[in-house]
Amino acid sequence: AQSVTQPDIHITVSEGASLELRCNYSYGATPYLFWYVQSPGQGLQLLLKYFSGDTLVQGIKGFEAEFKRSQSSFNLRKPSVHWSDAAEYFCAVGAWEGGGNKLTFGTGTQLKVEL
Amino acid sequence: DTGVSQNPRHKITKRGQNVTFRCDPISEHNRLYWYRQTLGQGPEFLTYFQNEAQLEKSRLLSDRFSAERPKGSFSTLEIQRTEQGDSAMYLCASSHWGGGTEAFFGQGTRLTVV
């Protein structure tokens, strides 16, 4: 069975600083990997996804993530954080048999941005 | 395309009552998923449909839970004899079939059992 670990429950960064959110996954085959963002009381918005090909993927709002098979990691990065990025971020792995969208999520990382 | 729509957005019910939630997926999406999210946790998979067929149910889905997707369009999730532990956000998502496709989530229904 697949699993996702997000080791950082809370992260605080200053506006304009760089950001890296960690994600490690466990899955027996080539994974489908996703990063979602959730604002309070809202649903999930997809930031980016990795299915195959280039291991560095670009997403919306200036986010990018790098798939490293050897480390079973899919860390999310942003070079300069904006105050509006404050939210909860979820990494997820998709099971192939579900069309890639039967998702297993991590417990999330709450991002706080200091002005 | 208005995205995935879930109703109601909030539901407060007394323990022991039955509740039903509705999800309207993006039109022509043949896959529909239900997830449950409790406070401080990531969403957990409950079940999914391809068209009208329910293809998988998580062990989280006890006998008190039932989901349907008649005619392969909207879906309903019913919880019978609600318990306080059922309090959570219930999220619906839809997608096209096949690997390499992304799921689009609704805004969820927050259930509070008192």
C-alpha cells in the first residue's frame, strides 16, 4: 500500500524568502505525485503533478517540485514566498489502478508567512 | 464549466440522524471520488465510481455509509445513524478515466454531529 510522509507539520517563512516543503512517498511502482493547496474551509487546489518525463515540474503560482526516485521524494519549492501563499499544503501519491486519482495524502504542512 | 459542486456546504445534525450529501462532478468526467478529511489530517479515500459503477470502497466506509451514482452523473453519500466520530469534511472529486489525468475537488461538505 502506498503512503506519504510530510515531516514538517508547521513551517514559518518571511515574505520574500524561499520555501521548500518536504514530501517522501512509498509506492511499489512508478508513482503519480501531486501537490495540493488548501485554504481554510475550502477544497483542494492542484498546484502541480508528476506522471512521467522531466523530473522537475512547474506548477501554478510560481511553485515547482522535483521528483527524486532514489530518495523517494517529491519536494515542493518556491523561490520567493508571498503572503497569500499562507495555507495548508498536501502531498499525495496516486495509485495507478485508480486511474492515478485514488489518492493517498500526507498529513499536510501548514505554512505561515510573516510580513 | 462550473467545477465540482457539493451541497450542502455545512450540515449540523444530531447524533443518530441520517444525512445525505450531494456531489455534482464536472460534466463528462466519468470518475468520481469521495474523501473524508478530519481536523489536522489529510483527506482519506472513501470510495470511487467509474460512471455508475462503484469500483472500490475503503475499509473506512462502514455499513452506515452508502454512496450512489445513478446514471453516472451526480453522486450522493448517505450516512445513517450518525456518530460524533463522523464529524469531518467530506470532499468529492472528479476526473476523466486514465492515468495522467488530474482530479478536481469540490469545496466539501462540513458535517458536525452534536
